[in-house]
Amino acid sequence: MRPMREKMHTGELYLPNDDEIFQDQIRKLDRLYDFNMTRPTQLDKRNAERDVCGDW
């Protein structure tokens, strides 16, 4: 049986409650929150956060 993450990337049915997938989702939600909480004038910080989020 293949890991859930591999199934997710190949388009197969998978269980999203897999711990590895769940932890990855939480990390990404934290990064997205950090980006959304920056002020429009904090361009350096926004660009740094955007660059990190762009790697997804």
C-alpha cells in the first residue's frame, strides 16, 4: 500500500487525516496567517513571507 502523500500527489483517493499531511497543512496555515497579518507598508516582510509561501 502506498503512503497517503503519494496517493494525494498522483490523484488517487487518500485519507486527508494522515498525520504527515495534517502537520504539513498546519505549517502552511501558520505561514499564510503570518503573511496575512503583515501591514501593507511592511514590504520586506511581505516579500519574504511570499517567497516562502511560493515554494509550496
